Amino acid sequence: MRYDPDPAIVWTVLGCWLVFAGVWIAGWIYNLLRAPKVERRSISPSVLVGAGIVWFASWLVPTSVWDAIVLVNPVLQGIGIALVIAGTAFALWARFTLGTMWTGIPSQRAGHRLHTDGPFAFARHPIYTGVLAMLVGTALACGVGSWAGPVIAGAIGLALKMRVEEKMLLDTFGPEYEAYRARVRALLPIPRF
């Protein structure tokens, strides 16, 4: 059974992803022209290769497998749309908060400071939180199915990247980052008590 989501759902989800992509591309171009110099990059190519392999493998799985896990439920679709919209807003808020300090690859720029305000007061990696919410929301809004693979691939890729980023932040900011890490969760914007 092939599920085709309602066009309004598709356009809402697609719109969020297009806004996200547009802001990322514009920010990337702006940073090429205006951002301080990168002093140190910290990522293993294996992280990117591994995430790419998992993502690609998810698309190789036969459609019949994904069709078997289609789950169409109006309540889940509503939750999914809310997650996509909230995730987009949260990721964009974090991106704008970072400004020219943002990099696609975990890096340290000249004059780098630890951001603990705005969305970073709720999650240490709010962009990853937003992207994961967008992926999960897209899957729920579109009936899960073929989105299960990208959700898994995205979660693995972001977890690997987050690990590298955490190490770099700890090396760069030491006790300041340790204190921040003790106060704020990595992904879930839920306060620690």
C-alpha cells in the first residue's frame, strides 16, 4: 500500500525544509565573505563518510519494506507538522544566534566564544535538536514509511558529529564548557534539576 500524504501537509513540510535550506545557503555565503578566520577544524572524514553511507543505504532499501511501516494517523500528522515547524524555528534561531561563528564542520574561529544564551540556554546543540525535530516531524507528517531511513541516518550522522564537536568545545573552553555541560542537556530542551 503506497501512501500519498495530503498536499497541504507536503507543502508545509517542504516549505519548512526550503526555508531552512535557503537560510543555510545564504548564511554559508555570508560567512564566506564576513566570518572570522577558522583557526582549527576538528572532524574526522569518517564521520561524514559514515553518515553518507547510512543515508545512501536507507534509500537502497526496497519500497515494499518502507510501505510495510506506513503509519497514517491524523494526530501523529498534526504532531509531525508541529515538530517540523518548531524544529525549523529552533534551528534557525540557533543559526542566527551563532551568526558568523557558525561553521558546517566543527571548527574554532578567531575570537570564538562559548554561546550559552538564546536557544543555547535550552540545548547545547540546538541546531541538531531542530534538525532532528524536522526529520522526525517529516516522518510523522508523511506517514513514516520511507522517512524512517533518513531519520535513522540523520540521527547517526548528527550523533557522530556532536561527539566530535563536544570534544573540540571541551578542548577549547575547558572548565567553562564542563560547567555549561553540567547545566544544559545536549539535545532535549528540558531543564536539569
